[in-house]
Amino acid sequence: METRIQARPPAQDRAPSRIEQLCIERGLKMTGQRRLIARVLSEAEDHPDVEDVYRRALALDNKVSIATVYRTVRLLEEKGILERRDFGGGRARYDPADRGHHHHLIDVDTGKVIEFADEEFEELARIMARRLGFVLVGQRLELFGRRAEPVEAEAPGKRRKPGRES
Amino acid sequence: METRIQARPPAQDRAPSRIEQLCIERGLKMTGQRRLIARVLSEAEDHPDVEDVYRRALALDNKVSIATVYRTVRLLEEKGILERRDFGGGRARYDPADRGHHHHLIDVDTGKVIEFADEEFEELARIMARRLGFVLVGQRLELFGRRAEPVEAEAPGKRRKPGRES
DNA sequence: CTAGATGCAAAAACTTTGCTCTCTG
DNA sequence: CAGAGAGCAAAGTTTTTGCATCTAG
């Protein structure tokens, strides 16, 4: 029940990244840019926004335009390979859907996002939906919390642009 | 455990609206515009976006600018009187926080939003947060479902601008 | 009377699009 | 080779802001 991040191999060049693999399986035409973006997303252990993906892609290989990144993440979202999130920073964040269903706990003091999964909750969600007469097809759970040990409150910034989060 | 909407009195003129009351309690300067917006929000039984609030306010009294609506909902959000939502339509939606904690079930076929509350879930949320070493200060739960009785599927529109939802 | 509110229009921030050229399958 | 994809810049949307002008307390 934790952030299942495991040591990922350097992913030098040709080993199709996790997400590239998914693209291939769905029959997407694999261009250099898509491969690049797929790789960035596969290696991301956080929830990058489009800007992040764009910057990281440029860092690896200076051959993408921001428009392509937008088009690609949108495509991947439609194909169910990515999930779009909104943690309140004004920009959409993306989350590879193949990490398994998980939820987020946002540290309201630092903005850090922690992933977690919970079987009991999954079950309860199904039940709640059924109770309302629906079959559950998706869910979104976000908890906002504060570290148990009080660490001295600080001035809460503005809402927009809270700086880099995880 | 349902959408607790009760017959609200016409709210003719001077009876401070539910939300105006909250504003007063927090010592906000009550201008005509704020009173108007507060009233619109108090009477809303759905999850209006800024445009909606603006239009409804204009309909009641032609004396607000969209900028003021933006500034006001932001203020009310900061004061904890409103909660911002994102149901995926590209615009922020607002939800009076005094209806009590509740969650949403979005009908993926119609886009309709159903509110519900669940004690068991509240409890579980607290536990999950504590398990991760946090004290729960907020939460957001959205279920996406499909009516139990299959009613004939229809083409799903684009992602942006899915039209009016509830 | 004065700090805070409002209007208006301009600007920002984020995302999508039209069109031409390129490249995958 | 044809049709899908990429780049670039222009256009859209939604939200924020600067500034001069009001107004609640």
C-alpha cells in the first residue's frame, strides 16, 4: 500500500518505454516525438504538467514543440494511457494509468502529493455507487492533510501558481 | 443520504441569504454586488461555474462585472464558504461548503452530478490519512458511474465544453 | 474618512487550431 | 505514397490585474 516506485533501468535508447509499449499495443503510429514523450512519462515518478513534460522532453532531445506535447497527452488520455488530474494548481497534471488505481494525499503545507492505494476504499466506492443505482466505472479520491507532528504554521501562499508540487 | 434540497423561500429582498449570513459572520464588507452574488449562490441547487453565477446575477440585477464575480468567488473560497470543483469541463465549478460534506457521483452518460454523503467513508478517509501520518483536513471524492439499467449507449462527445452539466 | 470594492479593459496563463511540411506504416 | 503527425504562430478560453472611481463601516 505505497508508492510503488521501483528502480527503473536507465532506459538508454531502444528499450521501448513502458508507455511506448502501451501505445504500440493500441496501434498508435510511433513517431520520434511520441516515443520521446512516452519515455518522459514512463520515467516520471511524479505528476508532471504539460510544461514539465515539455521541458523534460527537450532536455532529452531538442525536437518537440509544446503543441505536440499537448496533442500527445490528450491522445494518450483518450486512449486511457494517462489520467488527467487537477490538484488545484491551475494546470492539468498527468498520471500514467498503468501504475494501478491509486489515490492522492496532498500535504496542504508543502503541496507534496503522496500516492496510496486502499482495498477497503475500493470496495466501499463500489458499494456507494451501487447504493445510488449506478455501476462504478471510475473514481477519484483526494485527501488533504497536514503532517501529524505540527511543524509551525506558515503563511499560505496565493492559490494560483503554488510553485512546483510533486 | 441524499441531495438535501428543501423548498427555499422566494428570498424576495432583504432576508440575508444563507451565504450572506456567512459573509457577515466572517466580517466581510457587504456591498450590493456581494449580496447579490451571495444570493445567487445560496439559491443555486447545482454547481455553477463563474459564467453561470455571472449570468444569474445579471438576471436578478444588472450591476455586476465578471471581474467582481471572479474576485468574489475566490474570496469566498479562501474564507471557506465555497469549495471549488473540477468536474472536467475546463471551468471551475463552485459548491457552497455549508451544505455539509458531501461527494459527487457523475453519471458518465449524461454528465449529471448527484450529491451524496456517507458516514462510513468519512471515517475511512480519516483512517487512511492517519495511516500515512497525516491529519485529515479536507477530502474530495468523485465517483463516475453508469445507471444500473443499461439504457442504450450513445456517442461520447469531446472532452472540452461538454455542455451544461448539473 | 479611508481601506477595501468595483468596472473596464488590457494582460496573463493555458490550451487548441489552421496550415504547410514531414515521416511512418 | 497516402494519411497521420509535427511545427509554428495565430487564435481561443478562462482567469487575473492595473488603475481610477466608489462606498461600507
